Amino acid sequence: MVKRVFFFRPTLDDGGADRVTLTLLQNLDRARFRPTLVLVRRRGALMAELPPDVPVVELGAARLATSGIALRRLLRAERPDVLFSTASVANIPAAAAHRAAGARGRLVLSERSTLYRGHGRLHARQSAMVALKRLTYRFADLVTAVSQGVADELARVLGLAAARIKVVYNPMVTDEVDALAAAPVEHRWLGAGPGAGGREHPVIVAVGRLIDIKDYPTLLDAFARIRQDVAAARLIILGNGPERARLVELARGLGLADAVDFAGFDPNPFKYMARARLLLQSSTVEGLPGSIIQSMACGTPVVSTDCDHGPREVIQESGRDGFLVPVSDSAALADRALALLRSPELRDRMGAAARLSVQRFSVAESVARYQDAIGGGPG
């Protein structure tokens, strides 16, 4: 029997979880599953890439927190076989609506990041969120976690049984990586070919939403340190978000206005990564950082903070397939980046090791595990 699966999200924007949802909708086995996308608001940068056979239902709620009423009504009317919430922030209203609707279908929640902020201390709002998750996650048939670190935290903090948690890595590495990396890119700092890094300027890239947990101030400070040694270096930041104006002003204050380009969202970051010397990431927390995996799949080395939880599960050995440095340590970020900028041999060796390392995150393997999670198949 083909199962009707409702994928629930706030929007389909430019974040990592949005991209994972789109990849699943594109690759789900139609002989087993018939997907529908349920959005609080029908909008987002990735909407145009939806497969034509995926219907979209807009709940039209004013905000995510109040979407549960409309979702409950939809579940009662449509009675899907599976409700799959693919955004951490949507899991509480999804579980509550599923319970209130008396739905008999399977409930699967996806946890995509750590429950903690600030080196393990919960702020007041996070404490309330964790309390609600402890209450509602027990209604789920299964909770998928994007990394083993996130899975361990779910069991420890929420008290979920290990049998109800399944680690499923994000589907990031596709057969099209090389073609996407070789796609033309129009940017004044980038050369024509992959690995060029610009004829005049060694280019560093950073990719991710402009939000506080990405800690771009530390990244910008690290780049200012890099420029003290390599004045020609340039930084391209791909992503949008609420912190943009503040970060642009911070870059100006650090004397980086002409050396940093806030280039916004691009659905194909591979073409930038492939032409960069390296990728920098400065997050304070992560679930499983897609930009690191994407860069490594291009053979472009990565310097990342060793935050909870994902980076250390992607970079398997710091110094071999990437560099891990302490959180909030701009000096360490700059030091490892300079080592790569100064040594083409190190870049080539680390890039080759990185490319091999991330084959674990293939779309085929990840989609297969997600299908088992959705359908209740092998553990």
C-alpha cells in the first residue's frame, strides 16, 4: 500500500532543514509514498524547486505557535498515514495537533540541532521549550536525529528510549556535485575554474543563515586576523538572515568593507566552494552542518569550530580531513586558515581526504534511512 505522508514545516526557505526536506520530496520512492507538503505559510526560496507531483497545503496561521489548530483540523479531515515534522521548531505544534486530532497515523519528528545553548546552560526560553518537548515528543512513534550527538542528548535530556530515536544523516552528497561545482559563477573575486580561488585574491567562503548561533562576529574577527598576514584575502558569505545589517556594520568597523561580500542566498553554493581556497565555519551549536559536508564534497578544506554536535561527526580527524578549533576562538580559526592559505600541498591533501570522508552522507543512503523511519521499516 502506498502511504500518504504529510511533511510539515513553517515555510520552504533557504535553511539546511528546508533543503533536506526538498531533497526528500524529490527522491522519495513514489511506489511506497505519496507526499504532501504542509506549510504554515506558502513561501520560501526553494518553492520553485518542488516536484510538480507534490501538492502544497497552506495552513494560513498567523505564526507557527498557533498553527496547531489548523493542522489538527487538516489531520482530522485528511487522515494521512504519516505526519512527518521536518523542522525542530515545528515539532511541538505537530505533536500536539496529531494528539488532539486523535490521529491513528504514524508521527515522526526530526530533531536537527542541540537542545542546549551557551556551553550547556539553558536560557529561560529554552528551558520552557525543553519542558514542552519532554511532554510532546513521547507522543511520537519515532524521532530522527541528524547526528549521534543530537540523539544522545534527546535520550539524556528528554528521557526518550533509544529504540524511539534513529540517527539519519542529512542527504548532502549527490551524483551532481561535480556538475554543480563546475557551474559558471559570476563574481569579481572568483576565477573561472574549480580550485582557482580567484586570480588576484585568495577567496574564503562561509555559508549559512545570518543568525546568532552561527557566530559570524567570531568569523569576521578571524578574517580580520587573516588579512593582517594575507592582505589580498577576500571573504564571500552566502546566506540571508536577521543579523545581516549588524554584521555588515561590524565588517565595516573592522575595516573589512571592501574585503567581505554578503552575497545572499544561492541555491548552488557548490560553485563558490569549489573555487574557494577554504571554507570557514564559526557556529556555537550545530545539528549536522550541511555547508561543511558540501565543501568537503567539493574537495575544499574546512576550518570549523568544534561545537556540539555535528562538526566532529563530519570531520573525522582534525588535521587530516579538516580542522576543528575551539568555539569562539577567532585566533585559532585564523591560524588554521592561514596554514591552508600558505600551503597548496596541505590544501590538496586535506581536500582529497575530505572528499572521500563525506561519501557517508550520500543522498541514496540518507533517503533510504528516512524512508525506513517514515514507513516504520528496519531500525
